[in-house]
Amino acid sequence: MLKRVLIANRGEIALRVLRACRELGIETVAVYSQADAEALCVQLADQAVCIGPARAADSYLNQTALLTVAKATGCDALHPGYGFLSENAEFADACAAEGITFIGPSGDTIRRAGSKSAARDLMREAGVPVTPGSDGPVDSAAAALAAAEAVGYPVLLKASAGGGGRGIRRCDGPEQLPSSFAEARAEALACFGSDEMYLEKLVLQPRHIEFQVLADRFGHVIHLGDRDCSVQRRNQKLIEEAPARCLTPALRAAMGEAAVRAARAVGYESAGTVEFLLDADGTHFYFMEMNTRIQVEHGVTELVTGVDLVRQQLRIASGLALDITQEEVTLTGHAIECRINAEDPTNGFRPCPGQVSFLHFPGGTGVRVDSCLYNGCTLPPYYDSMAAKILACAPTRLEAIRKMRRCLEEFALEGFPTNAELSYQILYHPVFVRGGCTTAFLDENLPRLLEFNQRLSEREGEA
């Protein structure tokens, strides 16, 4: 096994990696910015080193600083978590050049999967369905217009190196496309350091279904079932569940096989996710992208499979073969995750970080909370607004929904607003209860959900 791991991240994922390392007897080195000096991971790690000011570019994205700390503290491996440098091929290469194991796929694999336009070509060759779109990148508005004319509107302009909903623009007609192309390209360059764009046909009213994959260096590739991530705001997931209620056994098997083919096509190693769009009829699915890292929502898969995905990452990075076969993967029960973000849904989801004056997390059988918050800590304004992930697991989907409602009733956080109340209302919405949410659900229902929240708050104030 690995001996000492540098955790090149922050927040709850840093704490999640630390716990997995500790259970395997692996020493940990945490890095932190000046804004995260009191972070829980910093307090619990075997060693902790400050790597710079609050701004991510000067700390968590500073490759030189991270590698310097890894070498100085004798780390033989580095875990990038998610976000920041987790899908940066050059950083994976730099780790390898310094003799430090990058806990994830190789730089070459990240390049093959990370360029969305190149990945589409690989998927076609591997027999994985893809949405109609441009043949490779589009390097000008004129080229994008030509591609859009060929596939038909509406279309999506997407950053080849994108993720997290950034660098994406919808165009319903040719009059929108030139300005949208310029906006998306500028955003892509600012967020990902690359302005390469591609275009694809917009699948209307789709569901966002993803499959968790695991692969080792000996050619073993398996999937661990699916997750439904259709409840989103601004292309960012809000509620995730496993397994997806909308999939028939035959469709689940076909999508799982496609996910494994996709992972093989890019020569994958470690834990990764293959994301699909399922059309409104629930019969056709299309490859969307592959995330070459651990996902935020990996916990729901862990709850229904009993497989510790971060532990598997550490084993694979240590050179060990998978200790589970496809035939041994079973899905038991149903799991739901609510992302609790420090944001104000009534004000355009404006981030609202601050100091936690009081905090109480739910508990009980089948309940899991992933968070780095504690009473008195500060959620800094420089990074992602996620404050916690609350997960609930039960034998059936309806029982899991009821358990999550109870969890959100118990959850209390004072100091800044969150989206917890909005998530609570979604769990009562008949479309969600029936399992009928598409990626358009929140946009279509947000005004009424927020209006209900407002009336409820007013009644509570009167009481």
C-alpha cells in the first residue's frame, strides 16, 4: 500500500480522503490556504502545510507549491479530490515526473477523456451512442453556425475542457449563436485555460443518468450501477439518487455495458464516471462526458453497493487489482443525497458564505453526512459554496425520501442561508415523488417552490 498521501484539496472531499487513508493505515499530509487555516482536515491530518493566500490560483491550483510540499514531506502519492487540479493532465504528468503517484488516471487518459469533442469521437468508435453534433471542435462562430444548421436547433455550445456547467450556452436559433459562442468561449478560457468549443444537438427534457466505473491497471473494468442527477440548477446538481427509478433492467444493463466500453476506450484506471443523457421517452441514451475523478455524489453509490470508492482508488493507485468482480456488484435499497449549499435561492442562488454560529446534523440508521463544518468555523467566500452533503438510504425509494425529509427537518445551520428548505420542498413535489424529474424540473418549478417557501416562512414568523 501507499505510505503517505498528500491531499491536494480542501473541504469535505479532503476530509473524506483523509478518513479513507487513516482506515488503511496511510499517513496524510493536508495542504491549506490562509483562509482554511482552521479547517477540520488541517486539524486531523498527520501533517499540514500552508501553501499560499486564499485565492485558489495562489494555493490549491499552484502546482509547483503542491509538488514541493509533497516531496518535502516524503509523500509517495497525491490525491487531487474533485475540482481544482483533479482533471488536469499536465499536473498528473508532473506528479509522475517527480515519482509521485497521482491517485487517478494518467495524464494521457485525462486528455483522451477530458476533451469533450475528442471523447465523442472515441465513443463513436467504441460503439457508445453520442448526440448528433459537430465533427470535432468548432473554431469560429461561422463553423458553429454550419454545424448547427446540419443537426438542427436547439443546440448546445460546450467547452471541450469544461465541467460543472461552465462554458455552456443554449442556442434556439442562428441569431443567438454568434454572441453565445463568444460568451461561452471567453468563459471557457477563464475557467479552464482552453477556449476550444464543440457543438451538439440539445436533447429536450432529458434525464441526467451517470454510471460509476472502476478500473485497475490489469485491464479489469466494472461499473457499480447508476445515479440519477436530473435535479439541477444552472447545470449543477442539487439532488442525486441511486439507482435511477426510470431505468428498466434491460436499459440499465445496456447503459452499464456502454459505460464499461467508454472506460476501456480511453484506457481508464481508477474511479470515474460516465455521464449520459436519457431522452424524454426513456428509450434512447447518449454519451455526454466522462469525469476522470471521484464525483461529489459518489456517496449514494457507496450506500447501495457497500463499496468504498476512495478506498478502491487508493488500492488501485497502490498497484493492486480490483477486489470485486462485475458479478459481485449488487444494488441494495435506495439512496438520496441533498447538497446543502451556502446560497440564497430567492436571490438567484447568490453564494452566502459566513461563520457558523450553530450547527446540528441529522443522524440515525441509514443516514450519512459528509461535511467539514463545525460550530464556530467559517465557510470562506473564495471557493465552492457547498457546506454539506446529507445522504439517506432505505430499502425502498419512498422510504429513502421520507428519511431524507426527516433529516432536513433535523438539520439546523445558523450563520448564513442555505438551500436546505428548497431541497425539502422538492422532496414533497409530486413530480419528484413519482420519479419524473428531468433536467428542466427546477427551472420549470422554481417560482412556485420559492413562493411556497415564502408563505411558510411568513406563517412561522406570525406564529
